Amino acid sequence: MLLQWLWGAVPLCAQITNWHNGSTLLAVLVGTFPWWSAGWAALILLVFRWIRFDRCRRDELWVSRALLPPPAAAAETSATWPWAMMGLAVVVAAIVLLEVLQPLYFTQDDVFAQHLPWVLGAYRNLLTGQAMDWNPYQLMGSPVLMGYASVLYPPTLLCYGVARYGLGNEFLTMEVFAIVHLLGGFLAVFWMSRRCGMGAAVAAMAGVSVALSGFSLIAGRSWHETLPIIVWMPLLFGALAEMARHRVGWRWAAGTGLCMALFYYVGFTQYWVHGMLFFLLAGALLLIGGAIPWRRAAWLLPA
């Protein structure tokens, strides 16, 4: 949490140093540093704490009942995979339709002009035994690791390998990247929804809604770093639901920590910072509301 506040303070201090206009300073204070997020988080926690201790019993707190699946819903497993397969088929059909109507649908705008050349240059150097340290294609050359192309993100390298050696065309790297994350996003949301107590049909509809949302299909074709959000954030929220349902241990901590790490290596750190803020806020609400015991919440520290 401290790192998140420090991350917000760096651009804040830099802009305060350079800008002296009062209205500009106010805009920076409101827009750059997450004061509003902190204020809303504190307000929500105070409200739930008041409800929790002064208005009703622990087992009647609505946030606990809403976010902690009842035993019957958590134990229900019938007809899960048929709904998952049907939802996955819908996502695949939509992707195929997009590619037929507009080939290279996910290689547009910044992905086409900046991210794809960045990735190709870095991995070509890697294949020839050279360091991935210089991108000669933008801005008369620039350091690779200072960009936003997520060359250190393992799925990017995997998608490059599939495009180059599986499909025979490395220029399809971003298409493979987008398709993998859309399908992974559906499965992640489906799993998270089931962990939260939703039925299989509702979970499938939730997964399809996220994978084929306007944000996923429009932002994802212009900035490929947005697509991993729909994979890693549902997995992290699902991990919180698992913690609320039963005891967790080192396997939970290792899996949750791995999700956080992979999300970080996407390469667009702002998304990771905001994602971790919401993850911690959700965990705090469950903790204050009584859905997660304090002793069990200690497993968040090693994660």
C-alpha cells in the first residue's frame, strides 16, 4: 500500500515543482494523487464498521452475505462445464467474426504503429543472441525496457512463438495475444463468478459480457496492455472469494502472488497500481465486514 502512495506522489511532486498556477496545482492534486480513492475508501470502511458493530449482528451484515457464497451455492457443481463451454464457444465465434470482417482486427492504432514493432525488434534480438536493449523503430531509436510493449511479460513471448513458428507469421503476434487474453478473460471471470456463488449460467454470461465488452474489443485493439486486466483482476478477486470461503495456505499465497507478479510485468504500471488498490480495498471491505477472519487475512502479506 505504501508503494502505491509513493508511486502517486512522484508525478505529483514533479508537477508541483514545475507548475505554480493555482488552478493547475488544484487539478494535479485532484487528478494525479489518489486522494479521492483514499477518501472514498475511508468513508466506505467507516460506514461498514458502523453497520458491523452498531446496527446488526455479524451474520446479518449484508456485505458479508453478498460477497461470501452460501454453502449451497459454493457446493453446487452440476452443469458447470457445459455452460463454460457454451460461453467459450460464443467468445470464439465473435472473435472469428471480427477477424473475417476486419482482418488483423487487434493490430490497430498504437498496437500497429508502436507496440508490434517494439515487440518484434526485441524478440528478433533475443533469437539472434543479442540483448533486448534497443528499439530502432521508434523515435530514432529508444531503450526497449523503457517502453510499453511488455516484452518481459511471459505470455507476450509465448504469443510471439505461436505466431512465428505455429502460424508462420510473426506479424500476427498481437492477434494471438488478444485472442489468448480474451479467452483467458472469459475463463477467469467465469471462475471468479462461481467462487462468488453465482450459478453456472450466470457465470457464463458474466464471462461473455466482460470478454466481448466494448472496452475489451475497442481498447484492446489500440492498447494491448489493457487486455490482461480482464484476466488477472478477476483471478485476484476470485482469490479473495476463496479466502472468504475457507482456510488458505501457502498454495493460495503463491498463486495470488504469481497473479500479481504477472500482472505487473504487463508493462503498464498504472494499471497494476490501480488494480492493487482495488484488490486491497475489496480485501479490506471483506475483512471489516467479517467475511474474512483477521487471522486468515494475514496470508495477504506473503502474497
